[in-house]
Amino acid sequence: TLTGTVVDNEMVVALQLELNGEPPILLSLQNEEFSLGGLRLNPGENVLRVQATDEVGNIGSDTVTIYYQPARMLYIPEIDPVQEGATIIVPVELSSIGGVGGMTFQVLYPRHLVADPVVEWVINDAGVLTDWHQIAPGRARGTFVLPGEDLASGVKRVVNLAFQTRSIAQPVLATFQMQVIGAYSAAGEPYVSGTESRSRAVQITKRAF
């Protein structure tokens, strides 16, 4: 929850919040105080700017930077550009403070640019159970479970997805969207907050002749 105080000699008639340069959110002021819950911060640096306007047109603002590190983040790291016809290796990695006993996630990919992936599970902790299935064209779901165990803190490679690229008319960006469906403790209890995901766009270039 974001809270703050605005003090002005004149009446404040407009108050807004800008988060990471996105369109502003209007705030309400009560007894010179405001409060806003449900803000979704990006992993890493977040810039918040609050701007107030009083009844005579004076404008004042304040900016703060917040660094947010989620307890669990499933993400696709940066990938170098590839030529059409080549294979894009899309790694899926988990950064966590530990305590993850299982996770279900979904990957969306541009099927007009790449074929369905060849899946190589990399997570190899003892007893780990894995499952991968196609839900719809361009949409697949993966699950891993460590029965009665959990992962140590740090960064862990979960799976490699190998996508064969198709022919293209001009250079394009292929976006691979990562969505976490659920994250669970070793006891099977769901984590209701603190889990984030990060997608990735990969440049596909024309083949040089």
C-alpha cells in the first residue's frame, strides 16, 4: 500500500500517481492524506511520481524509487537474436528465496513465427516430477513438483524450450510470455503473493544470402 501526505496553503483539486511512466492514476485526498493499495511493481527498479495541483494552478510533485525483489520469480533471461530457420533456445529460470516445492506455469508463443517447442527439463533434484502439455496452439503448460521437498534459495534453471523459427518477410520480434499459474510450498500450500513472472522478446533476423 502506498500512503502519503499532501500539504498546501490552497485547496488541492487534483492528485495523481505515475508508476514507471504509465498513464496516471487519480488519487483521493482525505485530511491531507492519500492511500492506494494493489499496486503491481515490476521486479527491479520502480519509479513512482505523485503530482498535486491546487485551486490556483500551482503544481508540486515528488518522486521516489523503489527496488522490488519478489520472493519468487519465474523468468526468461535475455536471448541473443537468431536468424530465420534457426532454433531459439528459451530457458526458463526460477529465482527464489527458497521454499518452493512445486510450480505450474504457462508459456504463450507466436506460432506464426515458431513451431511447437522441444522440451528439455533441466531441473533434476531427486524425486522431481515434471509434466508438459499443449493446451492450445501457441499455448502450453508446465508443472514441476518435489514431493515433500523444496528448492534451496538462488537461481535454478527449470526447463529449456527449443523453438524452430519459420521463414519471415522482414525482421520481427517474437514474444514469449511467461505466466505463473501457481506456486506451492513443500507441504502443498499455495503462495498467494510474492510470485512474479517475466516474459521476453527475441529478435528474429532475415537469413543472409
